[in-house]
Amino acid sequence: MEYIIVSLAALVVSALTLFSGFGLGTLLMPVFAIFFPLEIAIASTAVVHLANNLFKVSLPGRKANRSVVLAFAIPGIVFALFGAYLLVVLSDLAPILRYSIGSKMLMVTPIKMVIAVLIFFFSLFDLLPFFEKMAFARKYLPLGGALSGFFGGLSGHQGALRSAFLIKAGLGKEAFIGTGVVCAVLVDFSRLGVYGLSFFSKEFETLSAHGGVELIATATLAAFLGTFLGTRLIKKLTMSVIKQMVGAMLLLLAIALGAGWV
């Protein structure tokens, strides 16, 4: 069942991510979190995210603007390391609250609280019109790269901030998509270095025993297919209803994480 759920999520979201403000990691990470601890879910999603973006580089990525990539991605690479390291630190902290509902023991951990707050914040990008219209001048590209990279490393939420800073960079539609893809690839390489040295090196046997490696591979192939189909869809899609649904689901996930239910 997990293969069906994760693969469908990867396929649909990777197709929509070419046209929407949210990214593959925004929705795929919560699906992985159903089956794995939160830090492993974030790291596993990063693998799929990187592989899918490498695939995209061969499509819209060829239209990337080199100067914008350098201004945005270099700070992103550096601050992604800080964000990923903070995730490692948070994952080792003891629970701050334990309680039970019936016979089920629940825990609220620092990592769950931090990710819950971030998910709550980034869900507002899909729910509030103010954030949809938010954009920054081109001179702020390094700042945008730093913020996007940091939150990408910490929770995987980099797409919304990246779009807000790139939208005013004077790029055409294809260059905008391609530049975002290349920047995302560079941030993914950066954060996966930290994840690999911490989470995967420690939890690889557990991940393998529970079919995690195969699940990541299946999700990656499904994301490839979604991207391939997405590039062939009509370019002008009405995403408002979908974004509202995504925002509502992320709010529910933030509540569930903060309460220790997930």
C-alpha cells in the first residue's frame, strides 16, 4: 500500500510543481512521514527531489539564466548546510512532552515542533493572497538564496521562497522554471551531503529492512513520469483551488506534528 500512496503522490505533485508555487518536497515529505521518522522522511524526500530535478535539468533546466543561478544558488548552497545541520541537532534532542490517548503513547519532540511551525508558515503561501503576490527586487537574490537554502536544508521547504525571489529577476517563463530547477539541484546536493553523513549512515539498515530504499526508487520513477507528463500539459492551469487544498492539508499536518500524532 505504501508503494501506491507514495508513487501516486510523487507522480501528481511532480507534474503540478512546474506550474504551482509549492514543490515536490512540500507534499511528498508528509507522505514519507507516514511510514518513517520525520528526519528520515525529510532526507528520503530530498533524494527523490534531487533525482527529479536532475531529470528536469535536461528539460526546462536548459533555459536557466546563469547569472541569476550564481547570485541565488551560491548563498543557497552554504545556508543549506546550516539548515541540514540544525535538522541533525534537533533530531537528537529528547522529547519535550509525553502523553497518552487511551493505550497509545504520544511524544512531542523538538524536531516535530520546529517542522510543524515551518509547515504552518509555508501553508500560508498557498492560503493567503498576500503571499501569492509577494515578490522581491533582483538585488535581493543573494538573501533569497540564503533563506531558501536554509529552510530547504532544515525542512525541505524551499520552493515558495525561491519563487518569490526569482519572480522579479526579469526571466521569461521557461527561464524562470529552468533557473529554479538548477538552483534546487545545487541546494539538494548540499543538504544531501549532511543527510548522508548523519541520517542515512545511521539508519540505512533500518531503512532497508522496511523497504525504504525500494520505496525511494519507486517514488523517484513516479516523479520522473509526472515531470514528463507535466511538461506536456497546457501551460496555463488554474491552480487556485489546488493550492487552497494543499494549504489546508499542510495546516492539518502542522497540527498533527505539533501534537505528536504523527
